[in-house]
Amino acid sequence: MEKILIIELSFLALGILFASLLILILILWKLSHRISQLTQLDYDIVMPPVPNSVIEKIRIAEANYYSQTSRLRRWMERGQDIFTLLFPRIINRLNFSVGRMRMKPHTIEKLIPWAIEQGYLKLYTPQKKNQSFLLAYFAMQPLISRWQASVVIEHLREQHPQLKSMSWDDIERDSQLIQKIYSGYMGAGNDWKAWKSSLIPGPEAVRRFKKIN
């Protein structure tokens, strides 16, 4: 009886070891594939003229908001960031917010053509559709994450009938205008017509900014 138990435990240990090796091989293969995809990219990024103070206030507003959510929500957000490093394709497909700026991959993906047109992105290799998932991976890198956020913010300013005629110096000095842009950064409650109709920020943006000003 003891011999049978020992044999069964031995098979179990071998099974666990074999499974662990398979997982390790899979992870190494994925990393190798990721490196290959990254080395195929050749590009330059140019920062839009969004003041650093505007980007930083929006980053702090996002950080403050998530710090006040439940522990479970914070663990989920942290888990999304960790998962992005291993499986960015899944994060991209689910469009989860990641990185310091809590950027959604689909948001920046839609603006890539506009960024190229405006000269904020220069691609020296053909853009491939199956590489779009790397946007989630890039959102985890501070410099590129900041560029992504500045592209989104500059595009929001350009899309607003009144904001687009204002300079960034004027916007930077007016907290309400920054909050208005932040309303758009959060998605404008999916009511873009209302967002474009005035310079009054949404109540949620105002609430999040109270601890900054």
C-alpha cells in the first residue's frame, strides 16, 4: 500500500514538474515573440504642446480616484497592469485601462492616424493591424504613456469649438478649463454633443479635482 502511494506521489510530482516546464517554455516563447515584434518597429514620437502641469493634474486626478475605490477594485487595476506585461493582446481586446494615465488601448488606437497626420508620430515601418495590441504594452512605459495621454488631450482640445481657439497658456491658467478637458478624458459620459456645447466641466471631473486645487 505504501509503495503504491509513493508511486502515485512520484507521478504527481513529475506531472507538476512537467506542467511547470511547459508553462516556463510558453512564457519564454511569448517573451521571445514579443521582443521580435518590438524590434520590428521603427518610429519617432513628438510630444504635442500640452503643458506638463495639465498632464500631471490629470494623472493625479486619476490616481486619487482609484486610491479611493475599494481594495478589490485597486487589486483589479493592479492586476490589469501586471497582466498587460504578460498578455497585452488580451488587455487590448478587452480595452482595460492601464498604466499611470489609465489609458484604454482603443482610445489611442483610434487617434494613431490623426497623430501621424499632425506630425506627433512618425512611422518608418509599415503599420500592421496585428501590432495594435502593443499600445497596451506601451501604456505601461512612463514616457510613451505620457505621449499617449498628451495626444488624447490635444485631440480633445481640437475637437471642442471653444477650446480649440484658446492657447495652452490660457487653458493652463484656468482650472475649470483643465477640468473640462478632463471630462472629455474620462469619456464625457458618452455624450459628446453636450460636452462640446459649453466650457462647463462635468460634476465628476470637478469632484476629482477638488483634492488637487
